[in-house]
Amino acid sequence: MNIAIVGTAYPLRGGISHYNALLYQELAKTHHVEMITFKRQYPSLLFPGKTQKETEGELLRVPSEELVDSINPLNWIAVGRELARRAPDVIIFKYWLPFFGPCFGTIARLAKRNGHTRVVYICDNVVPHEKRPGDTAFTRYAFSPADGFIVQSDVVERDLLTFLPRARFRKVAHPVYNIFGSGMEKPLARAALGLPAERILLFFGYVRPYKGLDVLLEALADVRTRMDVHLMVVGEFYDDEQKYREQITRLGLASAVTLNADYVANDRVGTYFSAADAVVLPYRSATQSGIAQIAYNFDRPVIATDVGGLGEVVLHGRTGLLVPPNDPAALAAAIRKFYVERREAEFSAAAREEKRNYTWEAMVHAIEELATP
């Protein structure tokens, strides 16, 4: 098949760019694939981070065309017409924010006018974590010309069927991010990061309100009344960084938290995961989380809240522990249980087995099915 992927790709950075690059590489084994990315993904006023582009390394560089301007309707028309002319068998859109609904929906409608091209959405979210006016209308506009959908958790499946009860879809688990290497021995990773602590946890990824870092900090203060545990917070802040720093000071955690508030280059990711005993996802809401898939890539246990699709990926008592959201005491108890019962080796072995269920081959097979009328 001739396939076009429309979405974030190198030189744009982040987990979605990584996902699309891995998808491109897997599809390209058996199909002809074009990657079409943004020349402007977000207007500067709407982007909370420091830069939208990869500034270090080219670990996931794939060939791409920078064609799409997310806020220019004339551009959407031009790109849609160009795709109609190229007539790929299928266009794949990675959907995570209704902000892109008008852009993707217009491109999809115009591309399909050739009477040949089909449209498939891979849905990270249908209902966003942080809701804004227009979300429902934008999502309906994006989805109405689609021929198929891929969802990656039960909660996204339910949300999709609320919008489109007769949607043609396949459910495929979020594949493992296997592009950060195999990691290193824990003592070497800790030495590289200057972390001599005996017990170390990792919170990784962009910091946003729904991800519950404040809950984790409250839990850490509780845990440290009984045992020494160190927390690495690694990721750029898309929320007010100062309020978290003030919380760390108020809770007396200045020596117990290592804060790296920058985007981590791809070739450094493995060092942080290798240094940790477990990864903590204290989310208030979730659909699925690529962070859990990175943790599994490094055979790391996950301690998470039981929200959205996290409970489908984190197997309680097998690959990690699950607790209710917004409950620092329950999260603290789970962290203590993890250490007191010495569960790391057991959970790590199970994670090593479980990650075999999250393959890119399954994703490609689902796309091939949906691309067939």
C-alpha cells in the first residue's frame, strides 16, 4: 500500500513524534510510506514549553515533509488537494487534541475527493484531559470523514463510541517504545546522574496538572517519615514550575527530590529509567500513557493510579501496583509496600514478559485491516 502519515515528526520533538517515527519504520518494512509533518504545529502563544523542535541528537529522524500549518485554513486546503492528487491508499492521522480537529478534518475531506483514499485515525484521546470550548465540535468535524479508528484503551473505545456509535475500529495496545536502547546497570546509571541514594523513584515526562506530581510529592513526604526514598522529576513543565518548587520546600523535600525541568534528549532517557527502582504515574486522569511503555522497555515496575487505561497496562501485583487517584496516603502506602516487600525483582521480571504483548506488528496489522474497504 501507499500510506501517508500526517502528524508530528522530526525535527519536532516529544512522545508523539517518537510514536510516528516508530510507526513509519514498521510500516515501511512492507509498504511505501510518506511522513507529512507540521511547518507550524502550535502558535507560540498556545505552546507552554521552551521549544517545539529537537535540539539534541537525531535518534528518531525519519524522512518527512514539513507541509502543514495548524492554524492556516488556506494551508489545510492546499495540503488536502495535494494529498488528493497523490492518492495514497490510506492517510493516518495521530489524534490527541481537538485543537487539530479543523486542520485534520479539512485535509481528510479534501484528500478523499479522489474517490480512492481512506482515512484512519489513531486516537490517543477522544476526550482531552484538559477540556476547552469547542472540543466536541472540533472532534466531530475531524472524525466524520474517517473510515476507521484505532483505540489503545477501553476508555478511549468508550469515548469513541459515544461520538460515533457505529465507528469501525480496532483496539490495539500502545506499543512499547523500544528506541531508547537497552539501558545500563543501575549503579552505573546512578553514578552518571550523581545519585547515591539507596531507593530511587522516577516521575518522567511533561508536567501538567492532570499528571498529579503534587500528589506524588505529598506521598513522598509521608513515605520519608519511615524510610529514605529519593525522587527524580524529569521533564519540562507545562504548568507553573514555581508552585511545585514551593511545595518541595514546604514539605522539607529539598534534599529528596532531583528536579530536571528540561526536555531530555533521546540518548539520555535510558540513563534515568535505568537509575530508578520503579516509575510512578500518579495521574488524576489518563487514557493510556507512553511512559508506562518506556518503563516496560527498560523492565521497570510501575506504581500508578488506577485511572483510564493505566489499569490495563499496569498489572496490579504483577508488573506494579495500582492505587486510587488523588490519594497521597494510598500512594505512599504502595511505595512503602513496594520496598518493604522487596517486589522490584519480581515486578521487573513480569514487565519483561508483559512487554511482549505491546508490539508494532499488531498496530500495523490493524491499520492494514482498516485500510481495506
